[in-house]
Amino acid sequence: MRRILIATLICLFIFPGGGGADSGDILWNYGLPTGGSYNSYPYDVIVIKEGLPGAGNLLITEMHNRRRVIEVTPDYVNGGGAEKVVYDNSVKMTRSERLSNGNTLIVEPHEGHGRIWEVNASGSKVRKWYDADAEGKGSDGALDGDIIKDGPYAGHLLVTMRYSNEVFIIDKDNPTNRLWECSTGSNPVSADALPNGNIVIAERNTKKVKEIRLDGTVVWEITGLDAPYDAELLPNGHVAIIESGGYYSSQGRLVEFKFDKDGNPVKVGELITGLNYPHGLDFVIRDDGRIDFVIADTCNNRIFLAEGWSSTTPPGPPSPPIPLTIISIANQGGVRRTVMLEVTIDSTTGLPLPNTMNWREMKGVPAKFR
């Protein structure tokens, strides 16, 4: 049993540790050059995954003014990094992705025409993956796209059409053939396919992120969010979400959720706050298994790496209850009294378990506490 000597009678609780004082610290910052009224407006950032050309580098999509995709080899030790232009164009772009053949997928969502292109290493277009005009969706314009990595539709294109509230999968061999589709809540802004085939969708106007099966049933949903723009399912089963907070509001933040034993989402906390209309989110895994986050802080014109509090290791079984003994020595009316409290603490909540508190007065002070 744990024995603690205190000078006065107090209530003592042991609270479980959080993420540590350093969680949320900015470890690396990449402030892009500015120019024009919109500056660079980095809309999205992707960490190129292992096994792909340029693995570990960042693909940054600038939406306004320069309207380009750049690849950055970050120097996390000294700051900054080496930069090269992957694609430079006159129309707005919102997303980019490195493909297994070394080419890059580019999403052009606006200007009245939504198109998704594949460009080669020299920045030349080599394939049109999707054209909203071909489906009569040219006026919808705003869209997001991602090549599916795993599951029954691996290799095909997942498309999010935000103004018509649609998420669908396009046949890689026939861009006018939809292999799967569903209607969503208002303003879906991003979607990601999971290895099990399920889809995680962020719905900006309905203020929620959800996972759905291909038959449309909802696995879980997180509601009450503030204009969510991107969500990442982490290796430990948690979900990280970027809340944009509305246009130019500086109310953006990164929040993290876990799931209880019944599969219900539980908020872990807010890792970063005060972001200015952020959009893009990805993560990197340290050698020790800790997860750090790469964020496109759009209206602050920067990309940065924030220290996370999660590990890739899923949480194990809860720790056993903690038996605790408190010895209190106090003066009452000039009489020195010693009181002992025995209680069992819940190691998860840090609070006493019901019906475990037992008080009793002791005669004198035990020798080991004198």
C-alpha cells in the first residue's frame, strides 16, 4: 500500500498523465514566400508514404496566386528544406498525391470545371482521371480526389463533390463509369478509403466526420465539429481532425478522438488551437512510435510539424485500481490528532472508487511518520 504523510487533512486524488507539457509544440515550420493579396495560401499537405518515390517528402498544394504544387524535403533538425516545383498552372488546385509510378495526381476543383489530372516528373499532363464536365457536373466544380490504396476498389479514384453532396468511386479504366456512389450530408470536403473498404468523410456544413461501409451504414460519427476539413485515422485507432473554424477566423484547431469499448468516440483533447482557416492534415511516425502531425495552416501561409501525444501502439488493458493510505496529522483545540484514510483509486479517472473510503483515528503518530 502507498503511504503519504501530509501536514493537514486534505482530499488527495491521483490523476492520470496527459500528453505531456511538450505536446502541441511546433517542431518544424515552413513559411512559404508571400506575394499578392492571397499570399501562397497552402491548401493541402501530404507526406509521401514509404515505398513511393520521394518517400518522407512533403507535397504542398498552393491554391492562390502562384497556384502550384511543390515537393519539399524537410530538414526537421535545422529547419526549412529543399524545394522543387512539381506542377505550376494558372487555375486553382486543392490537392496533390504521389503515385506509385512516380507521377503526381493533381486536383483542379474550381474555375467552373472540376478536373483531376496525372502529371509526370516534368510537370506535363499525361492523363485525365476525371472531368466533371463529362458528367454534366461542370458547375459543381469543387471536388477532392484520392487514389484508393487498399480494399476492394484499390487503384480506382475516390472523388468528393462538395456542392452536389456526393462521394463516388471512378473506374480507373473508364472515367465516366462510377463503380460506387453515395449521397452525404451538406458540403463533404474530403474522403479517405480505409484498408477494409470503408470510407471516412468530413462534412463541413453538417459539422461532422463519419465512417461508412460501402452499403451506406454508419460505423461511427463525430458531430458538433467546427467546419471540419480533413480527418486521419491513426495507426492506434484514434482519429485526428482539422477544424477550420470558418473563413479567416483564427479559430481553427487540431482535435483527436479515441473510441471507448462500445465504439463510441471520446474526445482526447485539442492539440493545436488558434489556426487560421487550416485545411490539410497528415502525420509522421517517429522511430519511437510517437505520432506527430503535419498541418497546412492555410491563412497563416505556413506548413508546420506539431508534436503529438499519441503512440502507434494501441492502448492496452486498464491499470488495476490503486490502494492508497493517507496519514493526516492535525491540531484540534491544542490536541494533536492523527487520522488515517484508506481508499482505492480508479487508475483511469483518478477518482476514489465507490464505497472504498475508510476513516479511522489513530493513537499517537506511527514511528515511521515522525
